[in-house]
Amino acid sequence: MTELCCSPLLSTAITDDEAVEFAGILKALADPVRLRLVSVIASAGEGCACDFPPVLGKSQPTVSHHLSQLVKAEILVREQRGKWAWFRVNEERLAAVRAVLA
């Protein structure tokens, strides 16, 4: 066993599988439109898909694509209400990301 010169940064390192999972989450967040969406939704608590195009200055299809990617990465939770989709931040998922980065 190799002796370290300094204290470890983490009590335990993440596994290869966890690294793959978190890389996927970070990849989903590594887009300015997606980061803005998460920020807008987090600050409001939730948001309707119909409200995002004018806020972001993007078309509805573009916003829908980015929302789908964030839902696929489990960063956002989608709820259908009538004809519109509503979104909120998946707090557990983001807490896990914060824990890995801290």
C-alpha cells in the first residue's frame, strides 16, 4: 500500500460506476441553456414548459429538447398537468452531485 503525503480529500473515493453516472449528470448540465433552465426552475420552485421559451429566448422545440435531456439525467422531474408539462428540480440528485464535488 502506498503511503500518502497528505490527508485524503474524501473519506472514500467514488467507484468506477459512480464516476460514469456522475459524468453523465455533469455532461447534461454542461450546456448554458440547461444550466439556465435548472437555475430558473430552482429559483421558482417549479415551472411550466410554456413559460421557458420567452425567458430563454429559445424556440419551444429547443427548450423541449433541453428539458428532455435534464429529465433523462434525472436532474429535473416532469409532471403532466393537462396539456402542459411542469418541471421541478430533483433535489436528491443534485445533493448527490454536490456531495461528490465537495
